[in-house]
Amino acid sequence: MRYLEVRLAGSFRDTGPLVPGIAPPSSPQTFRYDRFLETVQRVIRSRRIQRVCIRCEPSFTKSGYAGLQAVRRELERLRNSGTELEFFAMEYGAGELYLASVCDVRCIHPLGSFSLLGLASELLFFRKLLAESKIGIEVFRRGRYKSAADSLKHDRIDPLSKEQYDELQRQRWETISMRAAEALRQPIKNLESQTERGVISAAEAVEKGFCTALATPSELQAKRSAAKEKPAKALRLKGRYGRGKRIAVLCFEGAIIDGRSRRLPLMGQAVGDENFSAYIEKLRKNRRIAGVILRINSGGGSATASENIYQALQRLAMEKPLYASMGTVAASGGYWISLAAQRTFAESLTVTGSIGVIRILVNLRDMLRRFGITASTLKTHQSADFPSSLRKPNGDERRMLEEEMERIYQAFIDRTAESRKRPPSEITPLAEGRVWSGHDAVRLGLVDEVGGLPDAIEDLRRSLGIRSARVEFHPRIRRTFVQRLLSSSGSTSMVDGGARMGVDIGGSSADVTNFFARPMPIEPDMLVQTAVRELGRHLLYNPAALNGVNQDR
């Protein structure tokens, strides 16, 4: 018998970096779903691999619940194909149990622990920190649920934010607990009662049937050797699988920005409309591509860039079938670009919707004065420097900004109504910046069907009337020899090393203040929270980084 070891480690990503270049060596590992999907396809078609040994590392991100659903679905496909599944984790929580529940063997380290304590999200609020640091924040928004700036303006969670995020958490726990209980053939009350027990030992987890064996990694390896099992040769992943007419999976992952793709100093990967529209145009002109699936993992960004990408996708959809598959998050601008698709799929736990607009103005004048930094502005007209990070907007400028926000908000609603073939009056109550789970989005008519990327691929294949398809992942970012040399891999090539992703620490703070000054249909909150935390650190301890904060208009 031959076995393949698959390692789940790092932050969940749909694909590799969409920004060329070398990220800092300290960047975290990333788990690539595109490679995992290709690996599953190759194992199913292989006659030599009878067992897959999954090792779930503590670093594997389990907070992207739609990502967990996607991984678990592929494990189910492996099991249904007759492949034996062995799962190992040092410790088990809700995420590990959710994945392991579909596996034949569920191993836990003898000194590990098992805990089902429920789900929790910790939100940080920076209003007092910003006030003490003399950093001024002014927020303009359309949509009372639009919560991206709540962490900057409040010192506790807003009731409307709590309403929508409580509902998301409830659905997440319900899905994880019910699916795990079904696979383990245990009453749901057994899992619910375990939340009251708290943490139990690995031996007790085996006794209760949550796990099947106690073992260390070396013991598992010794057992395989004793059974004369041999490791399969490392799979050579090519970014494609299958045979037949070609279906392109075009991945969009990251913030949406105007211009060219780049790594923002505080936010990491940001995909520019220029680069992505060029990828779309390339697929449109490629006669060998029969259909395209837009795979989205984005919380949004620039409204103008979202509209530019939407129009490029519309041009493609006029010539080829275009489907959309939503990953962990496809909200705000991420939802906007999905509207060009003829059919949209989302995981039941995908975070989507957030039809609203927000704009954040940062005022650094008082903070700079604390460090003895003053500024003079030379301008030909009163608002030539608007928006400026060195002053507050005046009444006319605020009015102009409010009018612009209203135009963008109405355009978002109109785009949604047009795509969903419904009057705008029916979309408005579903907007207001509220995020929805994929399950609710289907129920409300904002998404067509609950399903993952393989479901979208299968549906598109049927619509094309073909028996089989060759699935290709795009865009294909070419890397230099040095960039490939500095990239590292885990025991499978689904894991990207630190040199592949991360935050570019060499940028200018002007990129950040400019980004926030744009109209943004942006979500989720943690994007802003992380940015503000790093903004404070970057500016308070790096005054030289403020060079060029003013820009000519």
C-alpha cells in the first residue's frame, strides 16, 4: 500500500501571490486551496495511492470557516472514492474535529488535549488610543450596518454590528457541530454537553469516540513501516487537472485597488484593476478557454476599481460563460465584481453582501505637532489639497463627499438589482452594508446556489455540454529564478513558505493615507483594525516615513 502525506499548515489562501516580487522572509506560511484541490483530483485518479495521511499543524488557520468547508468537502470526496483517510493533530478543537470527523482514523497526541468550547471573536477598538495619539479619524458611510470603521470610532461593539456577527457565529457553530456529530454518528447533545465540560485529555477524547487512537508522529511512521506501507512519490502539481475543453478558474484574492497590483505597507496583497482587467482580457481572447469561473476571496476596496473590474468581466461574459465562486469572503467590492457572473455559488459560511460604501479620512496634523513637525500648504484653490491628512474638511467639502458617497451607494444598489433581475426597491432593505452568510444570501436571492468551487466547475461543465474538462488556475504569475529559489515548500507543495506572501515593509505611509481616503465598499473590520494598529506603530516610531504625505492634485 502506498500513502500520501498531506500537511495542513499556515493561513488559508485560494491561490499563490498575485503580486510579483519577493516578500520578506518573516512572512507566514500559507495553505493553498488550488494546490489542495489539484492534489485531491490526482489522488482520486491514481491507482497507486490507497491512503492519505493528513497532518493538521497548529498554524493552520481555522477561522476562515468557508475555507474549512472547502477542505472538508474534498476530504469527503477522497473518502467516497475509496481512499482511506488518517487524520493527526497535536490537539483538537472545533476546527480539527470538523475536518477529522470525515476520516477513518482520527489520531491525537497522547499529551494533547481536546476542547469544544464554542466559537469566539475578539474585536479591538482604538478610539481612545487614537485620541491619545492625536490622530483624527472622520468616517463617511452609506449603510447603517457598514462596520469597517467601528473599531476607530467606538470603544465597544455597535449593537447593529453585534446583531450581524452574532448571527454569523451562530450559523458557524451550528454547521460545525451538526456536521461533526452526523459524521461521528453521535447525538448533537454529546457535542453540546462537551462545551460545558471544557478541556479533556486525549485519552478521554478517544474513550468518548471523538478520536480513535493515541499516537505521536514517530509512532504513526513506525506503524506504517511495520505494515510495509510506502510513501507515494511527491505529486508534481501543474496548476491544472483533467482533460477536455478548458475551464479557467480566475482567482481574485486581496484588497481591490486602483492602478497596478502591489503590496501595501500595512495590508499586504492588493490587486489592482489594471492588472486584473488585463488577466480578464487575456482569457477573453484565448479561444481555447471555453468558460471562466471567477474565484473571489476579497473584502472589497476601491469602488472605482471594483466597477472597472466588473465592466471587464461583463465584456468576457458577452463571449463566454462566466460563473462566480465565493470563497471565505466576497463582500462589498468582492460582491460587486461577482455581479458580472451569470451564476454565482457560495459556501454556506461564506461572508458576503455588505452592499454599502465607506470612506475614512485620517488627520495627522495634531499628532505631527507632538513631534515638533509642522507643515505649510501651498495651493491655487481652496480645496486643491482635499482630501488632506493635515486638516479637516470644510463644510463644502463634506457636502461634496456626502454627494459622492450617495452616488456610489446608489450605483452599487443598481448594479445588484440589474444582476439579480430585481427592482432596486427590493435590494435596498438587503443592503445597508450588512454582511450575510452564503446560506442567507441564497435565501435572500443575492446568490444563486450554495456550493463550493468544484460544484461551480461541475455546473459549468454541464452547461457547456461536455463530458470532461481540463481545469486551469489563473492568473499565472511568472517568477524569476531568484524568486523561485527563495520560495520554500512543506511536505506537500500546497504550502507556500514565508518568502511568498506577506506585508511589504518598505512602502510609503502615503499609500496608506491615500487608500483610506478613497471611497471603499470594504470589509471586514479586522482589515482596518490591523491597519490602524500598524499605522500607529509605523508613524509614531518612524517619523521619517511621513515624507510625501501631501500630494499634488
